[in-house]
Amino acid sequence: MLRYLFIFLFFSLNIFSQTEENTDKKDKKGKSVFKDAGDIAKMGLAKQKMYAGQYLGAINSYREIEQHDPANASVLHYIGYCYFKIGKIDKAKEYFLKAISTNNNVKPESHVELGKIYQIEENFDKAIEEFNIFKAAPSKDEDSNEDADVLLSQCQNAKKYMAAPIDVAVANMGPDINSPYDDKNPCITADGSKLVFTSRRPKNTDSPVDAEGDGKYFEDIYICGADSLTKNFGKASELPGSINTKGHDACTGISPDGKQIFIYKNDAADKRSIGGEVYVTKINQGKWRTPEPIGKPISSMNWEGGACVSPDGKRYFFFSERKGGIGRSDIYVVVKKNKTEWEKPENLGVGVNTPFDEGAVFLAPDGKTLFFCSNGPASMGSYDIFKTVYADGKWSAPVNLGYPINTSAKEGQITLSADAKFAYISSDRKGGSGESDLYKIDLKDYAILEADGKKVANNGLSILKGTIRDGSEGYGLGEVEIIVSDASGTQVASTLTSELGEYFLTLKAGMYKLTVRKKGFQEINEDIEMKLGQKEAFSLEKGYLLKK
């Protein structure tokens, strides 16, 4: 992703390339390592492309140099690096092995990159060996040295978690959902009726590719519905309406009621989204509106990668690279006070955020369990899924969900339904149908929302929803306060209706008092019973007409 302005990037890369080129131009005796004088200029151009994320162009430039000098370890290293960045793992491995086998001015970083590949292949002992070779090198890049420490920790974690797997079944969602291309970011409604996700599959034979990036098709958003009887999702199709553009469009969350989709956009044709921005689209009379920027205070001058909303619609969680964070990408929460006013965004703090990247947020229907991805030393490899629980005014220490939910590959966003019987993730683990695939996780023997993973009698949640209308005019009333109290009179949940008068809450099974309140209208109070669904989440719909 291009997260920086082009001018800044251009000058930064020139300075960096010139500094690093000087070390690649000469061997240990001070002699030029290039056999063709023109290759020096080609090397500089190739590096500018590589550091700008134009990996295919960089490979082509490096391959030209390779033709003149097939044993140049630096050139072989960079070709392997570029192949790794575009997901061509076999080709990357081939070139790193070539670079190391030259035994001539081998870049120590080749051992780190080769170790990453062994890590993906679950050959952890071999990966550890490569990382240790790098660390023992007398001259090495300090950033890569820190990376090696993290990777060593991840390999040890992988060995530990794979030796004690949790009791879940993970299944690929099959060809109706997945493609030979990159499929990721599953987002489902709380009732499990709709699934939206991101795919880089072609829409037709003329579909454009990101020629300046990784050469793959642009991201688009797809949707599918669940069968009313089997509850299995049908064949996916492109999200209708003017949602997908010629640039990158990726879903990052869907509201529990299925009425809003949060979108990551990075489209050169839309100046508002250049660099990466969060948009939102809302459904109106069965049609999705044109996405609009979510706006301040979530939006900033920095990169924002995605967002999700709590079941009561009051709290928005998002991840951003804004100034003042703890790491590169941090998770924030912001409270929406009313239709137009927000509280100040708050960083979730050092207990959750790390000096590394956190993102792909999903708040469970219980409103307190937050799932996210992180690529730090507590991972098994690349990004893993973690959970943290809000209790007593603070977030708990994040817990790695373990194997086989996580693997040594890259795991992406997780989502689960209100009854907590199934979860859905994306992963580029071995055995998929393409690049990253969507997977369904059977949680019948594992209580993912419980600290110890053990089932309790009332583990799932039920759904309370409805529409509040004006008793005289019949139109939906916005900003109506919906309050739910337990038998003791303690408030357990509340929300405000949308501009269309709709509300949505998730609750544990039990008896409650429901209060419907808006200034200028008569208050309504009613006792309700929320049951626990056996095969699917129980849903109770309560609509009311308010009278003045």
C-alpha cells in the first residue's frame, strides 16, 4: 500500500538507494562487483522500483543484471525478496538458495528471508538455523536483527501451540466462496445470514491489474447469503451497486444488523482515499449507497486501514498509523455521542498495541471481546489472531487463539455469529485453493468467548431488533433511546435508533424490561423474554408506535 506522498517517497528512496548501492557496488577488497558498467545504473533503478512497491518492475530490472552476472549474490537476494513480496514463495526460495550458494559477498539478510520461507513451510528447526546464522554474521542490518529475534520467538511459539492444538475443526469454505486468487476479510452479520468478503479475482477477461504494485487484480467486495435451512453460504457474487471501483475496495467490517459495511479504499481516481482511508456504505430500500468517507475523528492525515462497530452502534474500533501511537499500526476506539458528535479517539494502550502492527479488528456480539491481528513476537508467524476482553474498565492481556486457528502462515480477520457456534477467518495456509482463502471454524467443542475455552450452559447470545415509528405519521423515528434492564433493574444494554428508526442489540438469554423513550413522546415499558437458540441465534423483533 502506498501510505506516503510520492515526493517524500521519491527523495527517501533515492537517499536510501544511494547509501545501500555503495555497499553493493564493491566487494570486500573494494573492487566493483558488477561485470557490466551499465548494471550500476540498472541496480539503482531496480531498487527504486522495489522500495516503491513495484515488485514486478523491480524483478524485470534485476533479471537484466542477472543475465550479465548470474552469481551476483546481492542481485539474487533482491530478486528473491521481490518474489517473496508478491507471494511467489517457491521462486523466492530458489533465489535465496542461489544467493547463499555463491558463497561470495552473500547478504546476511538472505538467511533471514530464507528462514521466513522455512517458517511458512512449518520447517521450524531449519528456520531457526537460518535465523541464528544471520545473527552470528559479523556485519548485519540492525532492523533485520530485530526481525530475526521476533521470528525466532514466533518459531518457538509455533512449536508450542502445534504440540497442544485446541479442539476446533477448520474447513476450507470451498469453490463457491474461494477462488484461485486472494480471498480475505470475512465479515458476517450477527444472525449469520450474510457474508461479505474481499477478493482479488478478475470480474471479466478485461479486468485491470495493479501494474505499479504487485501485478495482481484490484480488490473488490463480494457477498453471499446463507441458506435458511442448512445455514451454509451459497455462491458468492460481486456486491451490487456502485461500491466497487477501478481501485482497491476491501470490506473491513459489517455492522451486526447488516445495514452498514465499512470499506478500505485506496483509489487514485478518488483523491479523498489516496494513501488509504475508511469509507462506509449503508443499505437503503434494499440498495447499497455509494460509499462515503467515514470522516473525522476516525479519518486523519495518516493511513487508516479499517473499522468495525459495536452491536449497540455507539463504539467504533479502527486501526491507524496516526502520530502518537505505540507501534506502526495501532488499534483505537471512539465513542459516538449522537448523530453528529464523537468523543476523542483513544489508543487501546500498551496492553493491546505493540511496537509492531495491529489491525483487522472485530468486536464480538457480546460487545466486550475484541479480536484483532498482530505480527509481533507472540505470533506463530506473520499475522496471528488474538483476543482481548474489556472488564473493570480495562482491556485484558491479549491471548493468541492457538493452533489450528492460527498457523505459521498469515491469518487475517476473524468474525463470528451471535450464537458463537461458528467463526470465519482468512488464511494463506497450506492446502488452500489459491492464495489466501476463507475458512469456517466449528466451535461446538470450544467456547471461544470464554477465558478457559470451556462451554457453559448459556454460552451464546440472542438478538433483539425492531423499528420505532411515529404513531401519527408512521415514519421511522431516529434518536429514540432503547434501554434494556435485568430483573434487578440494572441497565444491561442501550442504544439509539438509526435515522430510519431501526435498532439492534445482542443479549444473553433471560427476562428483561424494555424501555422505549424519546422526548416529546409517551414512554413505553414492556417485559420481554430472550431465549437461547439451539440451532441458530434466537432473534426477537419488537416494533413500536410512539405517541405524543
